[in-house]
Amino acid sequence: MTDFIITKIIRFVGNKLDGYKTIIGGLGLILTGVLGFIRLMFPDLTQFPSMTIGEILVSISAGMTAIGLGGKAEKLKEEVHKGNIIVDDKEEKIDG
């Protein structure tokens, strides 16, 4: 019964955050990279993740990529919902 309630809550939150999940994930990756960089600068902060400079850069760049792709996906979803399709930088309206 508890699993059922937790599943319903997670599904509700997921539906409310639809379209923002990719952006939130991207921000999480960027924040992880920033925390890894802080740990690299201050090794005494053991509660932060221990990462190499390569892992830090990969995390930050993957976060930026996720944010960019999330924005593009949301823009495309809005255009499809409106009935507009963008083909070769020309906007076409479809009935439906």
C-alpha cells in the first residue's frame, strides 16, 4: 500500500514538472561539477564529491547540453501542440 501511495505521489510530481525535468537534471549536473571543483580547491571538504578535473568538466558540459536539449524539446512540443511544424526554417500550419 505504501508503494502505491509513493508511486502516485511521484507520478503526480512528475506530471506537474513535465518539461522541467530535463532542465532540473541539467542544473543538477552543473551543480555536481561545481561542487567537485570546490572540493578540488578545498580538499578538506570531504562531504563534497571527489572528482578529477576531467570529470568536473564533463559534468558541467553535460549539464549545459541537457539544459539546451530540454529547451529545444519544450519549444518543439509547444509548436506541435499549436499545430505548427517547422521544416527547413519555414513554419507551416497544419489542420488537425
